Amino acid sequence: MIFLILSFLSIGLFLFFTLRIDKKAKSGNYQVNSIVVALLITTIEAFLYFIALCFNQMIATLLVKQIMRLVFVLEGMSLIYFSFGITELVVQKKSKFVTFIKILLIAFLIYIVYFQFTSIDISLENGTMIGSSYLFPVAAREYFPWNWVTLYNSIFKYIVPIAGILFMIIYQENNASQLERYQSGITILGIILMWCLNALIKFLSMANPAFTLIHMYSYVIMYVCFFSAMDKTTVPSGKGFWVNVFKSFISYVIPAFLLGSLFYYLQPVGSGYNWLFLLEILVAAVVCIVFSLKIRDVISSSRHIYTADYEESLEKDLASIDYNDEMDSVTNKMFDIMKKNVESSSMNVYIINKQNEFETAYTSNKMNLSIPQSNPIFNHLLMENRSIVLYIEIEKEHIFAPIKNDLKKFFEDTASDALFVLNEGNNILGLITLGKKQGGDHYKEYDYNVFTKLYSYFFVFGYYMRNISNKDIIGTVNREIRMSSQIITSIQENIDVIKNPKIDVGYKMVPAHNIGGEFIDMIRLTDTRHLIVIGDLSGKGIAASMNMVILKSIIRTYLVETTDFKQLVIKVNSFVRDSLRKGTIFAGLFALLDFENDTMYYINCGIPAFFMFNQVYNNVIEIQGGGHVLGFVKDISPYLSVKTTKMMKDDIFLTCTDGLIQSHSLRGEQFGKERVQQSLLDNQTYNAQRMAQFTFDNLTKFMSKEMEDDVSIFVIKYQSDNSSEAKEKNIVENDEIIEGNEAIEVTDSSINSSDTAIADEMVNDSTVEDVSNETTDFSEKDNLEEKDELIKSEDLSEETKSEKETEESVKDDISEDDFEMPDLSGLDDIIKNAGL
């Protein structure tokens, strides 16, 4: 019964591979018509074999013998078509001579089966038995005991396939790509496995002749390998190939061998199989399948076994680099990681020097070069926004056509096969080059995709190398100083301090444990516009600080290509979610200051508090509104709200991270927002920097212990001499707010619950407006239109104005014609002037 079931299953397998290979051939333009014909013939053969096995006791013996003769003719024909089919993969032209040989072999096949096979019997007990006469006389049989069955097996199972293999190998010696040779190797492996399985079945049939009934499965494995060969799109290295063979042996061959052995030793003695035996085999098969799947997953996820799909392993290793170690330890570990995961034969790091040359900072192959920054390939790559280049792309990618010869010379001079350009905006800080893979292979599309996805890790490594490779620094800084602290300090000090008489800015950043993931950045866009970013990246210590390094640089890079304020935040969200370590989130604030219009535009991305001191009320209110952290959801755009507020003379703005608000005293009491507000009121007469310092001093006195979390405080004091008309307009609007809310009481020095109500009214009024759905890519012309709109709005009647304010308090969205934001375009020169 078990052989009958296996015979039926073989029909489904052959039919499945026929359809899949035919579909694959059409989609990939493979010339495999003969292979498909061979599979169809094999499918018909398996069906007839099953029919003969099922009805050998029910129909005439003569008819069964004729069916079996047809089965053996079809088996020989399928091997002929398969053997000639693999030659058609390398030679597309059809030859009359080849067709003649094929017809001649088929004719000889029919002659052997119909005229030299004297008897053919098939049964579940005795398997398949073929009788034929000997080829040589009695005297020679002692040395050559061959009969026509031997000749049939020798010619069609061995000689014809070997001839096809030899022809394919010889032709591909000088006329095939590496991928085509790899595919041919897998096909040849399938033929060899078919021979091995046939030999195993022959050996088992000596103990139990019924094993000859499963000989069709030797062809299953041959077609499995052929389909696998067609499915390959990249070539693994030699190491990767043998690792794959090892995985296949552990995952598939051993379980199959165990199952076959159990079947052999557990089969009952006698003519039939009982239900207990069938149940045992079924359970054993399920166990072997589960074992195969589990062991495959374990091997694939193991970091100690090389895998061609190395992305996850490479990312883990890159994230594990400890930049607190000595420079030699860090660089050697980096090369070891690339050698282990990517099989890189060499790695070189070049850092820009004062002479505008890239000099060698690290080399694994003792190549000390100086590469001039004036090389045209660098400007071209920056223009094309390409940070990674592979040697094999030079001929394929049209964007490299203008610098094709220069790129080839660069790869030749540096003995490399892959190039990483480490740039901040339009400034290149260094290069990383990788030699060919250890087996001599080129880096391919899969490698490029992985390198691109993990580019931020290579950027951090390059930034680290730039800061410590300078000999002047190394000569004056003790090696025991934490290298990571140097990097963080360097990044944090890279701020475009606002130098505008209208504004006074102060800030305080204090990490809880030497380094952290919080940062404040001020980026000069024009003389009258600055972008402010304050935020907190999840995590602590070196991991969070490295993320901060990456994110701060990425924001400045995005500014080169992004002119839409809201779109900038959307891109940052995508970067945090997709490129930083899984689970990383960013809580902070993006603010755009326009001194020409005395306006602040801001997006709350989870900042816990944003306070404003208004001179009219002589009190502090919250204006941050709702906000969502970045990196948590894939599409953040529906949750972003761009708000705007007019900045009046003596207005004070203070924002901070959660480390200030959520810190606790020894009694367990939280510092809270109220103390921050009171500190702002108490110190409003001081400059912005002293206000930030005094607020932090209040925190340290309150805690009387070590800090629990990183703390960042940012203060803005606006000192603009706004026109009396605008100031009067602001006072009138605020008076209307007070008149419409009689229950609100405001005192000079106290902070009570009514502040929240005031904040809500101001957010919905003209002082703070929601422009979340505005398009923020505007030119100077747009700014003039904005001023016209503001002038027109002042001429509205009080009744119309009141209706408009009521409508705005209900609606969250404002149409694109109501308000427009300043332009962020044309930033290339600005970023360059800023030292980025």
C-alpha cells in the first residue's frame, strides 16, 4: 500500500514541476522546451506506472506488459530530452545533426524495449522485474555479464546524460557568465544525485525487491535541482556554496536517510503492510519534516555559520562595535565583521585632510594612498546622490557613463571592488573601499542593497575615524579618553548659533551618564530663517548617542533635497523607523523661525512641554498641543500638525525633554511642569542662557542626587521691535479671549489651572494657528502674498472676524489659500557655508 501511495504522489510532483518550470521559462526567457517536454513525458510515465501497479491483478497480463514497455520507452525518451535540453541552455541554435542523433537514440530505445526485453512483470510484492538475453556468448559472460537491460541503463541513464554534461561544460568554458556556470553546476549536481539514488534503490531492492517501485523518485530530485538552478539570480562565493551544501545535508539528507532507514527496518515480514506499520511511518515522516524545518531555522539564524543572506547578521555585528575601545581594536573589529559576513578580502579607510586629499587612515592590505578630492568621480557621485558604488555597476548603470574610465582607474588603483562615499550633505569626510570577495567574486545587487540599508553604520564608523585619525588630536589627547565622548561633543558643538538682534537664544544639554541620545540643533537656512530641532532618542549610553550622531547628520542631509517643512519631518520619521535599530523612537520638536515675519512654525513630535510667556498676561501657558513620536508608525503624515505663532516683543519660549519634567526628588516627588513654569517667571529678566542654566540649577537642588535621565532645555527670548499696530492687534485679540472667558482669572505671580484654558484659547485663536495641511514649499513671492493676506485680514469687520475665529476653533484643517509658509529651497550653498 505504501508504494502505491508513493507512486501516486510522484505523479503530482512531476505535474507540479512541469507547470512551475514552464512558467519560469516564459517569465525568464529560458530556452527549456526540451526540459518541459521531458517533464511531460515523465509525468505520463509516472501515471502509466501507477495504472500498471494498481490493475496488474485486474486486467490482462498482456496489457500490463504492453503498458510497462511503453513506460520504459517513455523513461528513456525523458532522459534523452533532458540531456539534450541542458545543452540547449548554452547553445540556442538548433542543429539538424543533433536532431538526427536524438531520433537515432529514440529508435534504438524502441528496439531494445520491444525486441530485446523478453519479459516485464510488476507487483507490489516483487517490484519491477525485466528479463532479457545476454549481449555476449557464454564464453565471454564471465568477463562481460551484460544483458540488454544493462545496455539500456548504461546508455540512457549514464552515457547520454554524461555526454550532455560534457558538452555543456566545454561550451561554457569561454562563453558563459559566472551565474550560468553556477546554474549548470546545480543541474549537474541533480543528475549526480539521481545516479546516487538509483544506486541506493538498487541496493535496497536486493533485500526487498519492492523498493524498485519508487525508482521514479530519483528523477524527482533531478528536476528539483534543475528548478532550483533556474531560480538562482546571484552567485554565492565558494564558502557560501559549501555552507549551503552543508545546510542542505543537515536539513534534508539526514532526515530523509533516517526516515528511509526506519522504513527499511520496521517493515513487517510477509507480503503486506499492516495499519500499525503505516501509522509508525506516518508519525516518523511528520517528525522528520518538523526536525528538518527546525534545524534549518536554527542553522539559518546562527551567527557562527556563514550565510549568503547575511543582512541580519551584519547589522547585529555592526551595532555591537564598541567605540569606547582603542582605535586599532575598533578598526580591526570592523574589518573582521566585513570579512566574516561579506567575505571581503581587504578594507581601506581614507579620511580627508587639510590638503583636501583622502589619506589612508586604515589599511588591511598595506596600501597607503593619497586620493585627491578633486577627482571628478566624487562631484559626480554627489550630484547623482550615490554613496555606494560597485565595480559591476560601472558598465550597467548609465549614470556612471561620464566617469566610467575614472571609476575603473579608481578601483584599479585602490585594488577594490566596492566604494562607500561618506558625506554630510555636499562635504565628503571620508571613503571606505572593500576588496573583492575572498573567492574572487564581485559584489552584486544583494550586497548593494544591504550596504545601502546599513549605510548609517558605515557613516558612524567613518565619522569616528575622521575624529581620531587626525595626528594632532591623537598627540594631545590621552588614549584613555572615551572616543565616543569626543564624537558626541563634536556633534553637539556643530550648531549654527543664531546671530540676529531680534532674538536671544540659550540652551542646556546635560547627559545623565556622560553621553546620551538627546540633542539640540540650530540650522541656519537664510539670514532671516533658522530651523530648530530638540529631541530625545530612545535608549541610553553609546547606542543612543550613535543614533543621535546619525539622525543629526541625516536631518541636515535631507534639508538639501527637501523644501517642505512637513515633508522633512515625514522623511525623518521614515529614517528613524527603517534605518535605526528596531524599536528606536524620537520625541522632540521641529521649529522654523522666520524673523522677517516674526513668526514661528513648529511641529510637536512628542515633546512633553512647550511653554510661552506672554507679556500681555505676564503669565506662562502651554502651546505644544498634541504630538506623536517619530519611528512608531510607518505613515506619520496624518498625525502631524504644523502650528504657527506670532512672536511679539518680550515673548519667551521654553521647551524641554522629559528628563526635566519627570525627574524625582529623594521623597519621590516629581519636578513637574509647574516648577518649570515658575522658574521661567522668576528668571524672566535674565538672558536666555542664564534662564536655561537657572532652570537646570533648580532641578539639581530639587533632586539632591544623581540625575535619572538626560536633560535638555531650550529658551528663546524675542526682542523684536514689532510695529505698534501689530502689538496693538495682538493685545486686542488677547483681550477678546479674556472677555469671552469670564471664569478665567490671571494673577501676576501665581500659576493656576486656568493657564490650560488660556493655552487652549490661544491655540485656537490667531496667536497660535494650526496649518497642518499647508503646503510648505514656498518662494519669496509667496511671502509677499502672505503679507497681503495679513493686511487684508486687518480690514475685516469685528463681526466677520469673530465668525472666522469661531470657525477656526472648530476646524483643525485650513485650506491652502489661507496661509503659506516660508521657502526651504535652495539650501545647497547654505548647508555648505554652514560647514556641513
